[in-house]
Amino acid sequence: MIKHEIPNTPTHNAPPPLIEVAGTHREIGRQIGEAAREKVQHSVANARLLIDAAYASLELTWQGAQIQSRKYLPFAEERYPQYVEEMRGIAEGANMEFDDIVVLNVMEAVTTDALHLTRCTSMAVNEQRTADGHILAAHNEDWIPEDENDVFVISAKPDKEPPFLAMTYGGLLPNVGFNAYGIAQLINSVYPNDSRVGIPRLVVARAVLSSRRISGAIGRALIQQRAAGYNHLLIHESGEIYSIEVSARKFEILYAHDGYMIHTNHYLDPQMRQVEKTPEELISSRVRYFRASHLLRKNDQHTIKSLQAIQQDHVNIPNSICNHNIAGLDPLDREKTINALVIDLNMREMHIAWGNPCQNAYHTYHLND
């Protein structure tokens, strides 16, 4: 596979910080906030700049975003008060206003998805498609370049929920990762036109990470009164792989009948496409989907290394799987791959590259449950 050197690509000489936390949800949040204080504060500052830069299209100030995000809190507190407690803890630990942390975690809703900033690519293969019979899952996390330095890994042992290992950045609730019950979750933003005030998507995704059974994970992704939806790519250590396409009121469950699953940022199911907002803005998502599908299905003996090679692919740049911030693009359309990770569910391992995986090394983290 040809590798292209992309200029001005940040490199990280150290692995992403690992933050180990345990206790009640408030305590876990506080420990995260304290350990990642500068990253949390930096991500809030970035979000404020993003809202300011988008004022012409959103007509939204930071104060307005705080007011809007507050509308979602009662729904979250009624169904998942423990994760609101985590947000309160993060705010306390990072010496931030709680309202600011809420805005971060409700950003997609309060901007009505107008920014289209996420270009994540997710893949999974079961034991039929790997060289050693392991279950593997891979995810490229794309977001604004300014938040790349805010990436970290959380190893958590909540008092009453399964231990988990997850990637996150800044003040966002953890959601991309796996837990001690052999359930992994990769999420991709999708853009439904039926969004409403309800349980924020990130809170829903955080809840999925606490599931003890794959059926429970599916149920949590489809909880009633959700504000909108992600695509939840759910992988179980048994080899079951589901892609749950969700909007506020509709859903479809896709299944990896052939042992492969790929998802980007558009709906695949014909019924779900009917609720997709501005599909013409999601051309990049379709291009990445077809490219990742082509590369993944070429091989039925996948390894961690083969998935990492796909994550480094630059074909179709600037709409490539390994996404770079190409100079000259619109300020609101300058996302890049800020980390790439591969999960080996059998080994309870996460291999993560901080920044673009084409020019940054992968580092291995274990879930010690």
C-alpha cells in the first residue's frame, strides 16, 4: 500500500496519557477532571471558538449554547443520573463551570448538526475473518485539529458497573472503547432530520459502554426519549457484530452476516436514509465507506497490523480514511484524524495511535479487570 507523506502532520513522541479512575460516578468524573484539567479546559476554549466562528450560520453565542444545552439535562437526569454525575465531577475536578461541560457533551444537538465536523470510520471483523480467530474492531476518530492534544485513555472501575477502557478527549464522556464483559462500542455521527430535545447522544453512548450483555447494549442504544442518534457499531467477544443506525424516532439493526462490518457517517439502511438530513453534504462519508469496505473485504486473514494499514490509507484524500487537515479548506470543514485505535476483544487490548496513524506509532493499553 502506497504511503503519502502529508506535510504539517503533528507527531506525538509520547503515548496518549492513561488515566486510571475508580469509585462512584461523581468520583470518577472528578478524578478525570483533575488528571486531565488542562485538556478539559482547552477543549472548552476550543468549543467556544468553534461556536464563535460559526455565528454567521448558527446565530448562536456561547451563552445561548449553555441555555440550549440545559434543556437536555432533565431527560438525562431522569434516565441516567449517574452520567450527569460524571459530568458534574469532571467540572469540579477541572475547575470548570458545569454548564460548560454540558455544552461540550450536547454540542451536536445545540448546533443542530450544522457543523458536520465528524468524519469517523469504523470497522470490525469476527473470528471468521482473522488470522488467529480473534474479534477485532478499528476506529479512526476525526475531529477539529485543535482538540488533538486533548486525547487520553481512561481505564475505569465504576462501583456498580463493568470496568472499561475507553478513548476520549477533553471534557467528553467516554464512549468509544470496550468493557470487561467483552462488549466494544465504536460510534459514528449520523445526521437525522428528526432530532428533538431528549437524552443527549453522548449520554446514550456512555450508557451502552456499561452493558453486561449485547442485548442490553442494543437496548440502551435505542432508549426512548433519545434526542437523536449515532451509529453504534457493537462488537461482542462471541463474534456477534451489529451496527445500530439510530435517529430520534427510528432505528435499524444491521448484522455482519459475512463477518465484516464497516460504517462511516451516513445511513446505510434504505428506511433510515429517508430521515437523513442534507445527504449531499455526506459525499466524503460514502467515499470512505466504499474504500474501507473494499480494503476490509480483500482479506479474510486480518490481524491488528492489517487493520492499522487500512487506517493509514490516503486514497481519495482529502476524503481519505486517514484524514488530514488540508490547508485552504473552510475553517468549519477542517477536521482530521486525531487518533486511530484497534481493539482486540479476546485480549482485552486497545492499540491506539495519537494523531494521524500514518505518522504516529500505536501504543497498547490493557483492561485489567
